[in-house]
Amino acid sequence: MTYKEARAFIDDTSKYGYILGLDTVTGLLARLGNPQDDLKFVHIAGTNGKGSILAYVSTILKEAGYRVGRYISPTIFEYRERIQVNEAYIPEEAVARLAKRIYQAGQEMLSEGLAHPTAFEVETALAFLYFQETDCDLVVLETGMGGLTDATNVVKTTLVSAFASISMDHMGFLGNTLEEIAKMKAGIIKPGTKVVSTVQRPEVRQVLMEACKEQQASYREVQAKELRDKKISFEEQSFTYSERKMLKPGILGSCQIENAATAVEVIDALGELGYPVSEEALRKGLEETRWIGRFTVVEEHPLFIVDGAHNRDAADRLLETLKLYVPEKRKIFIIGVLGDKEYDYMMSRLAPEAERIVTVMTPDNQRALPAEALAETVRPYNPNVEPAESIPDAVERARSYAGEDGMVLAFGSLSYLGDLIRAVRKDAC
């Protein structure tokens, strides 16, 4: 099987949908020798901030000398980005070789009248096989959706379960209340493990603490009162957390201080479990962490920023970030969203901040909302809106409207930001 054939096989499995539950992935991994059982995990769930916490934790651990696997989704630039070891993408050769094994196992399952694994289950198995064969010391694992019934929750060797901010998203799958969603995400907590959380709403905290009690797991949460001396700007970003002074997170955004503090708590928990990290490695790892798509500057003239805000909580945080970083700048927005998101709420919060807005349709995604339909949603909140024919068209229009003294912010679905960044950089060449 070639890399191209492997990708075609994985893409074809998308016809099986996204099915929550562990039966199929458990059966698939059993046929592959249960590679996940040879690994140790930091398992991260939450609504917003999972990827940032994963980036901080894995970069710090790499800096400390560990071999670290990363498993993330969605990706920005290319498919292989979702499976990394020490920030190097899985090679095409490994994708082809391991996908062949998974293909054969899937065919066996079909021949026995069993369900075929979904695309996410195939990718999860592929990641575990690769992390096993590369002898990863630790794997930092991000849930796809929810927790309890997410394919990644097949793991049994979790060291630390970590929780990013939990808010309303994926209600059709996870529940209609914050408590129901939190309970689904709390399903990643394993007996006797250490649990770390960012600052949560009281009702979420209660759910997490009850789950820890049931599993006899320890619980620690970032203490907001211990976050002091915050400096947030393009020029300088730092904070004090508890006894640690002048910590400098490498990702921009108002939420990144809490995300970085969560990562620090995860690193401390791992240290208690026999995975020590020096203070020097912790600080350097925090500072060198990068995570494209989270208030990322991709061009300076005009200032061009991309952000993957795509739900209620992320929209609120993005609005807060704009007021902290660029309160006086004229703002031109490019927006592309998926049709199953609460985009009306997002537009109500963010659209009034822009001088002009250009809407786009996320390419090659069946869930994408057409640019014209999104423009109609925006119009009641900001009449200066127009749909673009393509992403390069949107970039050209937005740049011209921004001029020398304005800025462009592209946000919404992460799935179109890679194409947009490529368009920006191509024009800049």
C-alpha cells in the first residue's frame, strides 16, 4: 500500500460516519495487538483549549528530554500533522505500512459481520501503532469529541487526565446542559489517576470532582487567585503562578495564561509520578510552544491574524483577546464556519467589532456553510458584509480594505485556516 492508497482508504472510511462508542475501536485494536497498552498517556478533554494545553505539555516534555507522541485533530496544513513524535510528522512510509495492517483488520471485521471502524477510529489506531514502534516515553492525547465514548478513551494506562475549559458545543452528541456535557468529558478519568483542570464554572467543577471521587482519583484545578502579575500584549506576555514568577507562554490570546498554568499543573503531576522536568525545561518549553490557529500572526503589514474560534465560549474569548491586544485597530474580518455550529451567537458577539466583513465557504467539507448564507446571518449585526468567491479572493479583498493602518482577522472553522494561511503567504512572496 502506498501513501496515496492509504489516504484513499482512510478517506473512504468517512462513509461510516462518526460513531460514539468503544466496541468497534476495541475490537480493531485487539486485532492489532493492543499497542495502546504499551504506552503512557496524558489524556486531554474539554471544549476550548485542548490543543493549546497539549502543545504546552508536549513541548515542555520534549525540552526535558522525553520522546513525546502527539495526537491532535483537526489539522491546519496537512494530514500527517495529526500524528507527531517530538513535533516531527509521521512519515508517509509509516502511514502506508501501518494503514495496510489496519485495512486488513477492518476487512476481517467486515467478513465476520462486524461494523467497520470509522475514520477517527482508524486514525486513532494508526497513532497508537506509530507511537508504540517509536518507543514514546509519553503520549499527549487529545479527545476527538466528548470523552466517555470517544475512541481515544480506549486507553487504560493514563497517568494524568487533563481538562481544558468546558462549555456548550456538540450538543447533539454530548448533551443539552453544561452538566451533561461535563459528565461525558469526565468519562476519561481512570481509577487512581491524577486529574488536572483549568479554571471551570462551578457546575463543571462539581461534575469533575464527583467523577474523581467515584474513581478515587486526585483532583487539582488552576487557582485563579494564584494567577498574578499578568502582562498581555504582542510585545510581552508573562504571568506569575503560585511561586513561579515571570512564566512566558508562547501562544497569544487572553485564555493562554490559564492554559499555560494548566500545563504547569500537568507537568507537576507527572513529576510526582516519576517523570521529572527541570525548572529550566519547563520555562523554555512554555516560551517555545507554538500552536498555529490560536490568535496567530501570519503577516505584519497589514497585521493579519488567524484564530480557530468556532463556538460560544471561543467567540467570547476572542472578543476579549481583541480588546486586550488591538483595541484601537480598524478591523476587517474573514469568517468561515460549519453549518452545525452556533454561528449566529458568534456573529452577534463579534460582527459589530468589524469595519467590514468578508465571508467564505470552507472548501471540501460537507458541513460547510455557504458564504452567501453566512453573510445573511452577519448582516443584522453588521451590514458591511460581502461573500467571497474563494479564499484567495477573500484575502485580496480583506487586505485592500485594511490598508496600511488596519488589521485582518480570519476566524471560524479551523478546517479552512490552512488554505487561508497558504494564500496569505503565497501573495506575500
